[in-house]
Amino acid sequence: MTAARPFIVAIDGPAGAGKSTASRLLAARLGFAMVDTGAIYRTVALAAMRGGIALDDDARLGDLLPRLDIRFGPPAAPGAGPRVFLGAEDVSIEIRTPPVSLGASQVSARPVVRAGLLDLQRRLATAAGQRGAVLEGRDIGTVVFPDADAKFFLVATAEERARRRHAELQRKGDRSTFEEVLADQRRRDRNDTEREIAPLRPAGDAVVVDTSGTPLETVVETLAREVEHRLGRGRREAR
């Protein structure tokens, strides 16, 4: 473990693999900060779409990034994830809509966006006073924190991930069909795995965890045991 900064846990994987919920519960169990990097890219996509900026217009995206004030706030309810703010506006719900989800996949493929947000992600994770931080996204263990103290890559079948997403959208009143959600899921997978910059892939030293048909509590327990083992090892080595 690197003594100069908090203990960093990187959780990567495709959309719908359970990263957000597992990361949130793991962070709460460990007393770590939670940094949802996917929410950051979603917020950039939302701001660009609102501003009429094409999601492949690198020049205008580059001009947009320094003007964005993206912050995390306390959860709206116990057990919920941190709220996401764009300036003073809570955009936590709007950034989870299907159009913004696809937009996030597009802007995350732009080198100018990835480079522009790298420092923000690292600063949020290493803020003073934090014992540790859990970051979830697509390239945390390969690009953002290649020296993370624990790396995980969560996977699940495309159908299982689409079922989870479809159920989530139904609870929010969205009328998308399962077939539409599955098609969106596969488009996002192609965008994420085939992009030239930071394609979705597990880090060489990541622990791969298949969440298909696995209770959430079991997934979190698996992650927590590995982190606690490494924390304990780091304390012993520091003596």
C-alpha cells in the first residue's frame, strides 16, 4: 500500500455488471469515500447535449470542460448513492436516462475528455482526511489509478445486465422494452471495448468477479474480504 495517499480500490467492468451498487455498499462497509467516475462522464454528456455540442466535437468539448463544476453531495436517502451536482443543480436522476447513458459512452471515447477529467478523478479520490476511496468506472485500474491497492473487474452476461437495467428503468416509469434495453447495452459494450483510447478491459492484476446470478451481498463480501486482507497485509508490512 502506498503510504502517501489513501487506500485506493478500483472497480471496473461493463455497464450493468453491478459496479455502482457494489461500490457504494463496499465503500460504506469500509468507511471509504465513493467516487462514481461514470457519473462524471454522464454529467459531461448531459452538459454537452444541453449546449448543443456534438459528442465528437473535440474542440467544443475541450472548451466546455474547464467551465463545468461537477461535484458529489450527500445521498438523498440512507443507502443511496451520492448525489451529483452540475453547478448548483442536482442532476442525479437526469444523468441516468438512456440517451445520456449512450452519450456518456460516446464522450468517454474522446481523448480530450478523458485527459480533461483525469485530474478531477484523482483529486476526488485522494482528498485529505480520507482513509481510502472506492472508484468505479471503465478504466480505473488501467488508466486512472494503475497503482491502485486493490483492483476488481466485475462481469455478467449481456442478458443479465440488460434485465437489471430494464427493471431499474421500469421502477422509474420508463417504458423502454427489454429488447430496446438489450440493444442499447450491446451498443455501449461495443463503444466501450472498441474505442481507441482506454478501451474497456481488465487490468492484468485485477480480480475478476462474475456477478451473474450472484446475490449482491455475496459480491460485496467477496470484494470486502480481499480489500481487508490487503489492508491487513499493508499494516503488517508497515511495522
